[in-house]
Amino acid sequence: MRPQRRRSKAGDKCGFKFFDFPRLTAHDIIQNMSVKIGNISLPDFPLLLAPMEDVSDPPFRYVCKQHGADLMYSEFISSEGLIRDAIKSKQKLDFFEYERPFGIQIFGGDEEAMAMSAKIIETVNPDLVDINFGCPVKKVVCKGAGAAVLKDVPAMIRLTRAVIKSTSLPVTVKTRLGWDDESKNIEEVAERLQDTGISAITIHGRTRSQLYKGEADWKLIAGVKNNPRIHIPVFGNGDIDSPEKALEYKKRYGVDGIMIGRAAIGYPWIFDEIKYFLHTGEHLAPPSIDQRIDTILQHLHRSLEWKGGVLGILEMRRHYTNYLKGYPHIKEFRNELVQKNSLEGIEEVLERIRLYYKDILPERQSQSSSSSSSGMSEDVQVETMACLD
């Protein structure tokens, strides 16, 4: 019989779940707190939630934190927008104390704007500043930001140095293997970034030209981790969508931790499942329909509190497909959900779904396909919509 998820009384009060892991002594706990980003201590092999544009907002981060994300980030913020006091950019700075450790990610191609943004970020007191040198979205790249700087490593170094000089917070970087197959320069990039003073690096195992197509190449990520010159934490990102793959990549590539993006959309349980599997070698039972509906309701209520009634309901619609993926004949219910414009109407449909699927298990599907739920191919999505890196 599979181990079951359970709540403790303390966990019920704050909404967090606890599992029946073997008891650890204080010495064990200290020994396991082995990954450091500046003055931030993370568990051994931490699981990071990727900063995803139009996804990683406070309501989404809330459910991911509940289910085991160790380090989370804001949606990426335009440095130009931030210094212009753009409302959308300023809103992305907001976070809650329970989200710590928490990083705010910025992107941009101008040194002065990046430096000023770092100063603004410091005023809200996150735990770190992350620089996005990996987003492949055309509208970002065309401004000389995100993955565009992979074609100009000296510019990348100047931008990084400008941020580091402007803040006392740890500075980290998220990037890719290179611009294209002919310029996979990640080992040189990692060394030079480390020399500027960054505290950690996360590497997505694709080039910019790949977007999100093909298989992520973790061999080059391992090359950075195993480089004797590299002493900062190296986190891998790309294609982690199951506990088995997380364990395989941990063993094969030796990274300090992994960042999970698309696999967490509509499936925050991925963090719990990976941790449990790494710790015990066993699988958690998949979330029941009750657990799925309860989590949708938590997410929905947080969305309404954060964004207001109209926007909260509209922006929640993108998540229903992924939360309910795998259930047979779910399309009719899903269509109802996205047509409802009131909390009461949505709750009524969700309760009908709860009853209808009470004794039905969903088909297990790869979570990495979750970003394609809109019906568009991934390459079209990434060129026209959001950065899901």
C-alpha cells in the first residue's frame, strides 16, 4: 500500500502538510542543510520553483510552498519598467513572509537600469536578487535582454557586475547553455559570472534557439558542476517532471538541486512527490480528487484576494486544465468552469466534479506538457506569450 499524505494539527492551522519521514536528530538536520546561497541555508538537494511570467504570482506560489518548494521567485520583472514605476512591475515585488527564502528576478540590457532596479528591490527586503539571462521570448530578446546576452558575454558580465555593486543581497543568475548549437558557452559563462561575485547559478539545459523544443542537455550542466573552478551552487533546470527523473538526474549529473517550472503548473504536488521519493524510494499516492479540488479552491480564493473578483477569476481559468488533467470526459466540466464569472458558480461546478470523480483515478501524464494546454505548440507559445523558463 502506498504511503498516504497526512496532516498534523499544526499543519492544519497553517495549511502545510507533513509526512511520516523517519525522525532526524538535530545533527542530521544540520548536516543536511548543506546548500548555501550567500547567507541563505537550503536543505540538501533543494527544489526551486522557476520564475514563470504570468504564472508565478503569489496565489500560485502559495500552493507550491504548501507542497514543498524550497526556494521561490517572483515573476521576472523588467528593469526598465521598475525604474519607470510601472504599476505591473511594482506589483511583482510583493511577497509574503511565509514565502521565504524568496528571490526577485529582473531582466534588462542597460547597466544603469539594472543597477537602479537592484536598489529598488533591496527596499522590499527579499532574500536574493536573480538576473534572468535565459528567457528566450522574442519581445525580451529583441531588447537585448534575457537570452540575448548569451551572444555578448562581456555585456552579461557588465550587467551582472552593475547589479552586484548596487545591492548587499546575494545575486544569482539563471541562464541557458548558449545562444545556439554553435555557441554553447555555458562553462565559460559560469566561470566568468562566478568571478564577478554571483552566489549561485541555475542553468536551463537548452539553447535559446531551441526554445522549449527537444530534450534538455544536462551533460553540459554537469560539466559546469564538475568544473574544479566552480564553487558556487549549480542548479539544473529542464524536463524534470517525475520523482524518478529527479533522482536519476541527481545521481547522474551531481547538481546541487533542481528548478521545476512547467511540471508544477496545475500539479504543485510534484515537490512533495520528489522529496518523498528521494527520501524513501517510494511513491506518494497521487492526489485524490478531493485534494485537487481543495487545492484549486485555495488557489482560487488567493487569486481573488490578490487580484480582485474580475481579474482573479479570469486569470485562474488558465489553471483548471492542468489541475484536472487525466480525468476522462473532463472537458465538459472544464468548459463550464471557464464560463463562470462568479465564485459561487465556480464552486458549484467544482463540487459537482468532486462528486462525479470520487471513485475515478486520472491517467498519469507527463507534467512537462502542461504548458501546451492552451492548444498552441510550445514554440508558438514562447514567441507570443510568456517566459516559462
